[in-house]
Amino acid sequence: MEYTKTSKELLDELLSPIPFMVRPMAKKMIEKQIFAEAQKANHSTVEDEDVLRGYIIAGAKKEADRDRMKKFLTDKGYDLAQYEELFSVEA
């Protein structure tokens, strides 16, 4: 599945706080969830919404991670109200 230009840039931005040495492994895990979200939405290409949803679902398994993720996304200007249910995902 292909990314739009903006969705690829968004993914790179969201991956930026992840330490360099573990970023490739984290990217694989996050991309798997992003692709699942895109397929669920019947998208032929990965859109920004798919990236955000996949990133949140893949990373919101631990409370400490959820808090960091929420702060990072809020600092970037994202309104998290529509994603609150995704932050309640438990491992």
C-alpha cells in the first residue's frame, strides 16, 4: 500500500521522538497498524487519518506511552477529542 506525500511526511514526523536505534522496529510495528486502518476504511492509499489512528493504536498500550503521545500530538496542534477511544486500548 502506498502513502500520500503528506501521510508519509506525517509518519516521519510522528516517528521523530522515537530513539534512532529502535525507530526501524517501531516503524514496522506502526506501519502494520496503519495499513490495517487504511484497509478497514477501504482506502487505496494511506491517508493522514490512517497514519494518526495507526500511530495511536500501535503506541497507546502503556499509560506512560499514552501520556507522552498525547503531549506530543497536542504540542503539534492535533485535536485529540476524536481519538480518545483509541487511547483506551490495553495491551
